[in-house]
Amino acid sequence: MIKVLLVDDQAILVEGLKLILGKEEDINICGTANNGRKAYEECKWNRPDVILMDIKMPELNGVEVTEMIKMDFPDVKIIVLTTFNDEEYIYDALKNGASGYLLKDTSPEEIAKAVRTVFNGGALIQSEVAVKVIDKFSQLAKGNKVRCIDPRVDILTEREIDICKLIAEGKNNKEIADELYLSQGTVKNHITRVLVKLDLRDRTQLAVFTIKNDL
């Protein structure tokens, strides 16, 4: 059973998510919170597996509390709930350890799928929002006279870069395997090797690295 904590200051959204996800046989809503501080307290008492986390909240926002939770409860997976107007927060949330992000108008089926994906160690890179992240990096790059590419890029093979690009597009291992005509096991091995090479924690950090370095 996947224990899920719902964190949002919009009561109607929380109640809707409780109703929708509560019907799933493998998901248990273990608690709710309407701000980041309460979310942190819920982690201490309920130890959720996955948190669906709003970004804009009173007291502590989603970015701030994501950093706190991942520092003290590193096994908790966090999915950020976002709107198209929150792009300035998205990269910071991912940098602080979020496993991905969902638009608030995502279908119930996709939300449940996302919970299972991150619970099983995957990352969720929703293509619609990835565009916003790319735009953010482009703006940052334009603000610098010289764009600094991480030197670790040079240690990646062409095949590894291809896989990085597809991860940044939000594709799962099966989709990557189909596109590159590889087995899923081979794709998994490549990803593991890349994470070790780059000293990154998970697919989400790898996707951010890929977008940031314009691979």
C-alpha cells in the first residue's frame, strides 16, 4: 500500500484528490496539510511514501518545505503540483529533491500513475511543464555573457546523451528502449551508469542536468 500525503491550501482540491485517489486499491491517503509547515509535521508522524505538494502556500511554500523534507526524510518522494504560472519555482523544487511535477489539471488516471511511478523509484517529467524549465534556463543563459557547460558532459557517450535527452522529454524506460531499439534492461543499465558518472541521485536530477546543459 502506498501512503500518500496531500498538501495544498485549496480545500476543494485536497478533497477531490482524496476522493479520486482513495478509490485506488494500492493507495492510502495517510494525511493532509494546508501549508508547508504542517506538511513537515505530517512527515514526522505519518511517514508518507509519496507527497503531492502544492507550490504556493502560506508559512512555508512547496519549494522550501521540499528541501526540509528531503533533508530529514530522504526516502519520501515528492511530486510538485503546479500551474503554468509557477515556472520560476519548478527548477528550485527539482533541485531541492522533488521527484517530478504535475499540472493541476492532470487527469485522475495520470495522477495515480504518477504516484506509482515515483513510489517505484521513477521520476515524472511532464512535457508541458518541461518547456517552462527549458525557457527558464534559456533566460538564465541569456543573462550570462558566457554560457558554462558542465565539464561532466564530456564523459558521456553519444548513446548516453541520447538516453538523457529522452529522459528529459519524460519518456520511461520502455519508450526509450523502443525508440533506440534497445532492451529495457540495457536502458536501465545505461541510466545507472550515467547517474554514477555524473554523481546524480535520480532521473529527475538527470533530466534537469540535461536541460541545463542543452544536451
